[in-house]
Amino acid sequence: MPERHQTATAFEATIFEALRIAFRITLHDPRIAVRAPRLLWHQWRAARRRRRHERAGTHVPPFVIYSVTGECNLDCDGCYDKLLHRSDRPELTDDETRRVLDEARELGVSIVLLAGGEPLLRSQLLRITADYPEILFLLFTNGSLLDGRRIDQLKRQRHVVPVLSIEGDETKTDDRRGAGTYRHVIAAMERLRRRRVFFGTSTTLTRANFDTHLDEAHLRDLIRNGCRLFYSINYVPVQPGTEHLQLEPEQVQDLEGRLAKFRKRLPAIFIAFPHDEVALGGCLAAGRGFLHINAYGDVEPCPFSPYSDTNLTETSLAEALNSPLLQKILNSGVVLDETDGQCALWKRRSWVASLLADGEQESGSPRLPVDGEGADTGAGEAQSASPGPMLTQGKQVTGSNGDE
């Protein structure tokens, strides 16, 4: 417990520092700056709640990733959600989602990353987030559904930050996400910029787009388009035959220098996973710093570790934090090292699956989030060891606006 508390304290410090940077670079907009003290106040109060629960014996991570739906209007190559999390079970209802957020707020979870699928296909999502100003929501979206009505909703909800997916330039974005996707994203950025909505971008770093995305001129262009937050997430080869797209060791080392330079020179926040976890002692998953809730309510160590023995339709979030699987990972003594730039739990997926199998022997009732499939899922250890073809052309944008 002390080690987890130290990690949580360090993670909280990075969260507060990122918020301070965000407010500093938006001081030119008084409508944003005037709300800064309230957002910081909510984060501080949540940290106090977490410490109270810690003293009572429950470690609460400050950060939760909640994949609110598996539905999407794009069909991107290599998408972890469609490869690891598809199920024919019903997704959590709006009422169930509210119950989960009620519990998260009471426990002191202060940041929720909303993922998918495409989160905005949940028609009531922005009505739900409006009722939780104490929580900072990072809305990861492909941008195609950010019409004027939704941007008006975001304008009124400064605690919801849209983060648009982009893969570098137009060619690399459209190759993975579908023809025309890049133009949709840039148009959405322009609408957000005009409405002075704070937003960011998320890029999956591969061997192929590393130099394109981390080119300073490219980043400055995005900053001129209004972007003030950059997420860089190292590619995890959940799609068999794409291991060759993982960053090369030289790129992993180069990333450190580039991020340090950008953080000094550019008016934006730069966050990298798993890179930024290394400074905190390694992987933050399994509740150490964050956990994942999938669309069906399964509580998992992380999106790339789709194993669960607990479902929120059957138990509370507080009870789920102490689930046998999460506790086995946290108390195992295994060092979840990510200095090679690869996801620690994905590399050790057979080990995590074995922990779940142990739980089956003990309780007879484990829950596998991918219905009926083996513990390693369809993208598990059977991956080819030889390089496969590059990610193929994505599918065409549907053009659906997702309106209610």
C-alpha cells in the first residue's frame, strides 16, 4: 500500500502540473481562465477523497478509462477495441453509466477518459457529462460527429476536453482511418478553434509515422489550428502481423529528447504513453494509477489487457477496485517495466490470463470480456513472428452525423 500511495502522489503531481500548464497557455481567453480555479478546486477535493479511502484500505486511482461504446462510424486498421473488446452483450445503459460516474465521483476519481468505439455515438453522452462538473473528462473522438450542436454543448462544459484522433499528415491519417478522415478532423479543429473550445489530439505512434507526427513544424501547424494538448500513444500490435510497426529502440530513446524540447519551446501539453509512466516507476494500470471499464461494465487492468473477474452491473466500483485479479497484479511483485516503449501488460498477457485462470479454479466464475474466447483472445500469442504487410487502406467515412 505505501508504494501505491507514493505512485498515486507522484501521478497526482503530474496531473496538477498539466492543469497549470493548460491554464497558463489559455490565459489570453478570460472565459477559460475564470474557470481554472474551480477545476483545480475539484481536483484538490477529489485527491482528499482518495486519501481518505486510502486510509480506510481502498486504493483509488485518480484516472479511469471508460470505453462507453464499441460502436463506431469508422473502421480503422489495428483498432484495439474491435479486436479485443467486441461482444454481443448489452452495453451499459445511460442510467448504469450515471451510477458508475456517481460512484467514481464519491471515491475521488478526478479524470475520466471517454473512449470507444466512437463515444459521441452515445446520443446522451454530453448530457450525462454536464451533470459531473467535478470530473475532468477527456473525450477521445474521431471528430466526424463534432457538429455545431455538440460544439455548443462542449462550449458550456469546460470540464470536457475533446481529443481528436489524427495519425500525422493527411496521407497517414487517411491510410489508417479512411479516405477523407483527415479533412473531417481539420474541419472539426477549425470549428472548435472558432468557438474557443480547449481541445487536443491523439496520435498512435508507429515506426512509420514517428518522424511525421513529431516534426516540430507539423506540431506548430496544429497549434496554430488551436490544438493545445498532444497525446502520443505507442502502437500496440493487437492486430496479428503488425509487430513491425512498433517503435524501434532508437525511436523510443529519441522520443525522450523530442518531448523535452517540445515542452520547453511550444505552448502546449505533451503526454506520452507508456513513456510518461516510466518516470513513475512503470505501468500504472490495474488500479495503480488507472484502470479500464469496457462498454459492458467489465473492470479490466487496461484497454490492452482485456481480462476481468468483475462487472459493474453486479458489484460496486469500490468493490471492483479490490477484485482478486487487480490485487494479484498489484501484489505480484512483478516489475511492469516499459522502458522499451512497449505496453507491459500486453507483453505479459499470458501471465495475466494465468492469474484469471487461477481465479476460475478458486471461484469457478471468472469473466472473460470477449465472449467465449480463450484468455489470450484472438490477438494473443498466436501472432506471427515475421513482419506482416503495412496497415491497409481504411474504410470510407460514413458521413453519419449521429444526431439524436
